[in-house]
Amino acid sequence: LRNILFFTMLANKIVMLFRTTRMCILALTFITFISSMFIANDMALLTFLPLAYYALSSTGNERLIAFTFIMQNIAANLGGMLTPFGNPQNLYLYTKFNIGNIEFMEIMFPPFALAIGLITLCCLCVRSEPLRITYTPIKKHPVRMTVYLVLFALSVVIVFRVIPYYYGLIVILGTLLAMDRKALRKVDYPLLLTFTAFFVFSGNMSRIDAVRECLGSLLEKNTLVVSTLSCQVISNVPSAILLAQFTDNYRDLLVGVNIGGVGTLISSLASLITFNEYRRVCPEKTWSYLLMFTMLNVAFLVVMLGFMLVCPS
């Protein structure tokens, strides 16, 4: 979709609809927030980060790209917490502990509501300036666009497990090999290997007796804090898989591995997706991005963890 300038066209429409920087960033952030509830946080970021980049770069607001990416990242991680399929750790815990749909949403609603308030407050701090788009003619590719939108819809269906992933993989790979081999060369394979390494690491750790005894003891004392801090070191999905073996307190574990998705760069694998996308479009500003990312994420983590300790679900 990026190769055929789909996001450029969509960005133009968003800029024309939301005419100020503040409203545009609010819209981009909450589109990501809401979509993460239905298509998972990773898919939401892969879809809407390019949209944010084109919307801001086409209006000469490159200085706001880092902030917007970070807010989209936070929105994707925290927006997906409300539904069982909003992120992988939710789906795993929902299945493992057989949590009911109503109970699941009751557990997650307090941090979800707090996240909405915090994200809105941060976005409202952006100075409201008029957006002026620099129009450039875009060559349209209706056939390829239709095909890629169908492939995107197929990817979403796979996420919902409507069809087996291997059927979708065959169709998507076959289509890209026939129509756009460049897209396959642009896949971030090192990131995929990083994901795999985290899962292997968490699986191996759970088999070490000393680790099992230590984690079991710590989780008995405070499941919420331990699960939140674990995410900062080994990420949220591996933390959910690892810690679920040592506790029956799924309520605090569920909250912990969700709010623990904010914090360090590796607290959520979705954050690595955002970082890699920013590094691709703004390679010369990586360190300033990391500084802003850490400040905002740690602030969110402290406020949300403090709130949940005082007002548990």
C-alpha cells in the first residue's frame, strides 16, 4: 500500500478534514487507539504510522512526527487492552484462564478509561496551527490498490482466526511475488527474529527451577507490580506467557502486562515496530526520539501503575 502511495492519498483527505495540527494528531492517535481494539496493536501501528508520517510531512510539520508516533504507540498499546483480541497477551490470558467476556472488560475498563484521559491531555498540549498541504499529483493504481486492500483485509481476518494463517500466507506471498517483489525485500526480518528470540527466552526461563521458585514467591507478594516490571525487561507478551505459569491471580496479571506495555523501548514489541518505522523515515533524529519516547512512556507507566495500586480492578 505504501508503494502505490495509498497512504499519501489518505493523508491528504485527513488533512483536509482536520485543519489544525492539534486536531490532526488527536484524530491520528485515536484512530490508532480505537482500531487496536479490533485489529490488535501491531496491525494498528503498521496501518496508521505511515498515515501519520504522510499527513505531517506533506504539511511541513516534520517536527511533530516523533511526538505523534509516540502517542500512536502508546494508544495502540493501551487501546488494545479492553478486548481479548486487542493484543497477543490478552488473547493468551483470556484463553488460558477462560475469562468471561464481561469479566474481562470489567477488569480492564478502569485503566482503559484512564488511558483515554491521559492520551487526550497530552494531545491537547500540541499547539493548534493551521495545516497547509503541499499538493502533488498522485498517479493512481486502481487494480493494485484493490488487490492490496483485499490482502490487508485478509490479514485482518487471519488475526481474528477466521481462516488458518497458512492459507493466508500462501495467498499473500503468491500475490506479492507476482505483483510487487520489492515489498518482500522491505520486510523487517531482523525485527521478526527479535520477536522469536523473546519467546524462546521466556520459554527457556520458565524451565529453570531457581527462576520458577523466585517468580512464584514474588508473584504471591504483588502480581501487579511484578508483571508490570517484568514487561520492562522481557516485553509484555513473553511476560504474560512466563508469569501465567506461576500465578492464578489473572486479574492483576492481566492489568500488569497491559499497562506494562508502556515504559522502556522493549516493554512492548509494538514499540519496536514504531521505533523502526521512525528510524526509517527520520534516521538523523533517532536519539531525540528515544529521549522523548522514554520520558512520555515512563510518565504514563508511573501514573497508570500508581492509579491501579490505589484503585485496583
